[in-house]
Amino acid sequence: MLSQADGTASIVDLATGTVDATVQLQPGVGFAAFGAGSVWVPGFMGSSSVERFDPSTRQSVATIAVGKWPIELAFGAGSAWVVNGGPGTISRIDVATNAVTATIKVPAEPTGITFARGRVWVASIVGGNVSAIDPRTNKIVGAIRIGGGLRDVAVSGRDLWVADYDLGEAVRVKLR
């Protein structure tokens, strides 16, 4: 569990429901994600980096410079894909080398990301679009206009689900 206010991550033992350990991070962290055998924590507020942790040692193994205000991550195609809210970009990190291999411009204020069906799906709050990025080219290959205050995105089977905070609902879009 992350505490954005004090910048800590609590490691919870799922069998007992108790806090096993607490790791100090920077205040204002984004949403943590697990991928490529590591826990990844975007710095978010006032930050331009993502911290990669070894879950067994609970130690940082890399600090990776990305765009301003990294908030959320997704994993796919051998990469970590980072939403950078400030500049409206996605940073692609090679999980084998921790190097940023591409920076992709997306519509203003991206807020959510997932990897599914061979694409990176990015929700943007301004304009209400979900963009599809092809990981082979690092280019936007399509967009779906939904409208509203899009915050997050997920894919289940052939359905794209988007959380619209303005409407207070999840919007389902059928994918081909």
C-alpha cells in the first residue's frame, strides 16, 4: 500500500493482513505496479523519475529518469510504459536495461494506461480520448473519443473499460 501524503510503501502479508515492513519513498508518489519481477513506483508530484524495487530485498535497484509527473505504469512487449502527466507523454522503459527507449506524445494530460491485445491503451482526461499505441512503431495508431473526465483504462477480452470520473461510471467499448 502506498501513502501519497508521507511517501511510504507498506508491505502487507496477505496471509495475516498485517504490515510486514514499511519502505520510505518520496512524498507524492504515484500508483505502484508489479512487472518484470520488480515493484515500480512513479514519483508523480514534483518528480521526473520512476523507482524500481527488488521485492525480496525491498531495496531500490534503479532510479529511471522519465517525463514530469509520472503517475502510472503498465507492462508489455518487454517494456514498462509510464504515463507522464505533465508533458503529456508516455516513456517506454526497456525492463532488461532500465533505459528509456522512446518518448511518445499523447493527447493532453494522460491519466491511465494498460497493455492488452498487442497495444498500449492510454486514457487522457483532456479531450476524453483513449489512444492506442503500437509497440512495434511507438506511434499512436488509433483513438477512441469517449468524452468526460477519463481517469483509467483496462481491457478484458474484447472490451475496453474506461473510468469516467465526471459521469461517475465505467464506459465499455467493444474492440474488434
